[in-house]
Amino acid sequence: MTHLWVRAEPRANEQRVGITPEGVAALRALGMRVTVEDSGARAIATAGYRAAGAEIAPEGSWPAAPAEALIFGLKELPEDGTPLRHRHIMFGHGFKGQPAGQVLLRRFHAGGGTLYDLEYLTDAQGRRVAAFGYWAGYAGAAVTLLAWAAQARGGICPPVSVWADAGAMEAAVRDELDATGSRPRALVIGALGRVGTGATDLCAKSGVEVTQWDMAETAHGGPFPEVLAHEVFFNCILARPGTPVFVPAEARQAERRLRVIGDIACDPDSDFSPVKVYDRVTDWQAPVIRTHETPVLDVMAIDNLPSLLPRESSEDFAAQLLPHLLALDQLDAGVWGRAATVFRDYLANRL
């Protein structure tokens, strides 16, 4: 019997979950066993999972789960160095040279477990089958515009926290922009993807003019002076080999209109990051890094942006992923087989 174990997220400010009670009910209808850890922080209450037929386990109890269980979470595991013996479904962030990801992969190697990285669940054409991208773009644009508004009034972006819903987020951004008496011009690179679409939609609701670029506009490989000619730049391109540099390190001292970067793709420690003016992620308490003073340049690089709208982003992601969770009894084929191949090849050739 396939056994899916949904762990609680240990990270602060993380309320998302990758499956809804309705999804649990669908898995149970196929005869799968589902365990859901209790969590007081999750956007969807534990009671809903219990009513859908899940077994409820204590928060953080997944290390003692049966060896055959598939452990399903979203963000990183506790960094305690223990070997990982289970099969895990999660965002591992380990295949592009990220230091923390390398540590994680070594733990899998030591314990004999397997990582099915959610970022590498792809269809036969190489397209991701489930992503938080739209809501990452939406929330990332909101925080970036809040940062621009704060900077326009001589300050720096204040802490952010969960919004009740998208409407509340939109209203907050409009109010702050209205208080400045103006609107910036924004450039979105990756405008045709999920992330770029979310960022563009939030800008439209906020009255911000957007220049939309995608692969055709960046195919020449740079340089890209147009980035510096906009007040706000949104990077919505997933870092990968061959990605051009959109903002080189010397842009900090360059003549520019650019004042705020929303690095929504947020991979500062990747070798392939296209934004070279900063080197670490930001967080809810300090949403931007001020990388230069004259002229000012702030970078927003929060790496769990969809968590600012946890219910909407969870329901959207879960709906995309559910058809593939229903096929968990076929781990050697389809999206699961391709993800396992990525993991095995990396361990064999690069770790």
C-alpha cells in the first residue's frame, strides 16, 4: 500500500501545504494510506484532514515514519545533519550548486533515501507540472512595490506578514503607492511564465505600467541597458545554465533609473543567478537588502513569497500536483521517474 506522510513545515512563517483535505480524500479512495502531521501554523486546519480520512501524527514525527512511507513537505528539513533514509517529496534546491542543497544531498547519500524534487517534476516536454510561480510573482511584485513606495518617501521597506487574501494585498499596495503621488515604471523579464504573469497581474491592479519581456527580448544575451532605464525590475526567470546576466555587479555604481529589484526567482547563491548585485535572500522582517546608497538600490529576494498568501497558493499548487500524487504507485515512470533520474544522476556524477 502506498503511504504518503505529509509533514508539518518547521520553517517560521510557513503556512503552506501541498495537498488539501479533498486531495487526501481522493488518495484514500484509491486505497492509499495518508498520514498528516498536526500543525497549528498550517493554513488548512488539521480537522479537515482528519475528516478526509487521514491518520494524524504529532508534528515533526516523520523521522520515525515507516521506511516505506513517502515524506511530503514543501520547504527545507531541519538542518541537523542526520542521514535521510526515506523517500522525500520537497523543494530541495540542490541541483544548481546551492551550498545548503549540497549538504541536503549528502544526507540523502548517507541514508540511502531518495529526493523527488518538486522543482524537477516535469512532463515529457520538460515543463514543470506544479509550481507556486503565479502567487510568488503576485506577492513578490506586491512587496517590491511596497519597497519602492517606502524608498520614495525616504525610508526602507518595513516588515511584511500574511495577508488575509489577494484583495487585501492589492489594497495595501495601492494605498502605499497613492501616498507617494506617483507610480514607477516596471520591467518584467519572464513575463510569459507563471511567475511573470503573477507579477504583471499585481502591477496591473496597482496601476503600474509594465514592460513585458520574455525569451525573444533576451536571446541576444546582453547587456541589457533597458533594465537600468526602469525604476523597478522583476526577475522572473529560473536560473539555469546559459541564463544571461540581467543586472551585473557594476550596475550599483552605474547611471540608472533603477531603484528596486524584485528578484522573485530568488537564487542568489546559484552559479547561474542573473542578478549579481546581492548575495543572500531576504525575509519577512527585513524584506530588502540596500545594496547601494547613491543612487539607492534595494533588492527584494524573499524565498517563500507565496506564503504571504498561504491559502490561495496552497490550493492552487495542490490542484496542479494532485493528478501526479494519484500516480504515486508508479514511482518508476512519468514525472516521478524523471525526478528520480535527476537525483540519481546528480549523486553519481556531481556530488
